[in-house]
Amino acid sequence: MILDSIIGMFSQDIAIDLGTANTVVLVKGQGIVINEPSIVAVQSNKYGRNKVLAVGKEAKEMMGKTPDGIEVIRPMRNGVIADFDMTERMIRYFIEKTHNRKKLIRPRIVVCVPYGLTGVERKAVRESATSAGAREVYLIEEPMAAAIGAGLPIKDPQGSLVVDIGGGTTEIGVISLGGLVISKSIRVAGDKMDEAIVDYVRKKYNLLIGERTGEEIKLKIGCASPLDEMLVMQVKGRDQVSGLLNTIELTSEDIREAIKEPLRDIVEALKNVLEVMPPDLSGDIVESGVVLTGGGALIKGIDKYLSDVVKLPVYSADEPLLSVAKGTGKVIDEDGILEQLVYED
């Protein structure tokens, strides 16, 4: 107990948005200190993975370009831990980087997780953070963190509806009086859109491109509704018929067609939430609308696309890419909110 008290005196509370695409780390009183891809590059041989070569941005630069003996891993898939060992190493790296590699420091950590994780999945998140050096680990659900980060009045007797489109999951939550009234999580989000673009380019143009290129295309010319001015992008890859390198021209309309199925899945999930919403909360949502957060909110025209389908006002939050991280950070910054909003198994 005495040792724990001493260690606690030298620790700083940390909030982690452990995303499929990116991991964001915030320190109490300091804000965001790390925002890097959730990717680890390791040296591997017949005996296994024996050395971490890079984490985050450096590891992402290696994707699709590694020789034998180097493996680039995304330890988070569809919003959950797909590789426990690599997740632990990644969290440990970010904690040590946050505290300038002082291994003695053992902070309290709040980790944001998708709504509806199983007990096994929540336990895996806790154990990863504990093994990486956390003194205590708390979990907060993603829709709530997104709503807090977007500045919605979560404590008021008023319904707020947030749709967070991340890398691995889309989280939909209706919040009132400081709690989640209705929540839904589907494992369709940015990654599925990237895969759909890769598949579309292969089928329509016989061009093989990588996952990283698919993401780049989505970010540059991706759209959910027709644009006033069509965007065009040159894309390089390998022709699957001739085997030779080739360059094609993709338009924003191509990408709108490519990602229509993942977008339909997101719309269906949103409709499901609206269909079971209590009438009094429905009136609030008609007035206040739907708030979009996450990287998916940056897709051009997605607010108009969703609004046309569900017949409600749809808005993007300020800095939607950081809404979940900012909300998780507020949990450690504001006294009392930690106990109210986080849950333990």
C-alpha cells in the first residue's frame, strides 16, 4: 500500500483512445501528447517476433514495403484487440514515450472502448493496459466519449444523438441525463470503406492496390453525395492481367460508388436506433439533429447523405477526428466525472 501511494504521487493520469486506425494519448492537464497510427513493426523469424522496430507513424511508413524478416501489424481490428501481445507492446511504448521512458511511473489510465464489447474483450483491454504499466485501468464507452468531446449537453434532460464513424466500428449513441439511453455498435467503418475501394479498383480497372492506397484515395476524393465539382486522382498499381505497373484516373464518383455498401450499413444501424427511440427523446433529436464524429465525418457530403435518408439535420463536430479522444481526456481532467461515467467489470 505504501509503495502504491508513493508510485501514485509520481504518476500522471492518462486517457487513451485506443482506435483501430489511430491511438491518441492525453495527459491530465496537458491535453493530447501523442496521435499516431495503431501500427507496430516487428522483426520476426522462425522462433517468433523478437524485437519491435517501430511503432506508430514510422511503422505505417513500412506498410507494404517490408522484406522478409520484418512484419507490420495492426493489433486492433474492428475496434477490438486482434493481437494481444502487439497491443500490449504498443500501449507500453506510448506510455513510456509520454513519460520520457521512465518505467517507474505507473499512471491511472482511462481507455475508450466500443459499446457492446464482450466481457472477454474488455478483459483483454484491461490486461493490455495493466501489463503495459498502468496502476489502475478504467473503461469508457465510445459513444459517450464522442458526445463529451463534441460538446453535447450530456447531463441535461435532453436527448443528444451522436454517430461516431471510426476506423473499425461505427458507434451510435443517444445520451440523456449523463447516460446512454440507446447504443449500437457495428463493425463497419473506415476500414471497410478502404477495403471496398481496393475491391472496386480491382474489379473495375483490373488494378491491384494496397490497403494504404485505398485509405489515401478515400481521404483525397472520397464522397458520399455527388459533389458540385468532380474530383480526380491518379492512382498507381499493378495490372492483374498483364502483371505490369499501370496508372489510372479515379474520380470522386468512382469512390462514391465504391463505398455505397458500407454507407448503407451505417444508415441501417442509424435507422434501427431511431426506430426504438422513446417519443420524448425523438422530439429532442428532431430539434437538435445528429452530430457526426470520427474520421468518417470527414468524408465529403456524408452529412447531406445521412440527412437526406433519415430526414433529420446532420452536423459534423468541430475536429471530428479528435472528438472521442477529447471526450476521454475530459474524463480525467474533470473531478467526479471519472466515477460517474466509466464502468468496471
